[in-house]
Amino acid sequence: MSRSTELMTASYVAAFVGARHPDRVNTDLIAKMVQTHPTRVRRIVSKLVKAGILLSSRGGNGGVSLAREANKITLADIYDAVQDQTVLKLGLHNPFSEWSDHCFIHSTFERVHSDLETKFRSDLADIKLSEMFKPWAPVKKKAEVSSAA
């Protein structure tokens, strides 16, 4: 069974951006901190932006930041943004359809799979992104540092 790590990586990306909030963070720094390729981070960031979880801005001071407060973002939001397969990647085809009136294996596995997916999504919806990180102190801009001196 092939296992997708995209949900985990997207959760790390969102948590890192959330921990740096309200600062904008560039994708190269995110890639370094979550130890993955920058192209993969950009692909995930794109999905999170499209889902309204992150904001993206271009230019010299560009980067990504949270689109809303971390306590308003759930892991279910992140899951919905990046997952293209169900929690359990099971082949649920029924090779014995001609005797399905006597065999309940297929229908049982479909029900269990559906129950697991529903429970997993429900649990994710109860977990806020704000629970997944400790905020970092905001980075002071050069103008703020010189005016404080």
C-alpha cells in the first residue's frame, strides 16, 4: 500500500507558517525547516492558498502567511486541501459479485472503511492548527529596529 505523506507535510507547513504569524515566510525557508524539497513545498502551499488557509504575496518582501487565525483552521481543513485519496487506500472491488446475496465481506469492508473515514475526519475537525505549534516572536523589520535604538 502506498502511503501519502502530503497531509503530514502540509500540517508541518501550516504549523510553521502559523508559528511565524504574522510574519510572511518564504517557501525556501519552509522547505528547509520541514526538511523537504522546495518544489514540494510550493505545490502544497499552492493547495493551501487555494483552500483559503494561507495567503501568498510575491516580490522582495513576499512569502506566505495565515489567511485566518490559527484557531480558526482545523486539521480537517488541511486534509481537505491536500488529500486526493481516502484515509485507507483499500481496493474495495468485489470479485464475487455473482454470490453477493450470500457473502457480506465486500459490504462489511465498505462500511468499516466509511466509518473510519468519517471518524478520522471528525477527529481532525476537532483539532485546531493553533494547538500544533508554539508561536515564535515576530521578526522585527529594519526600520523598527533602528527606531527603537
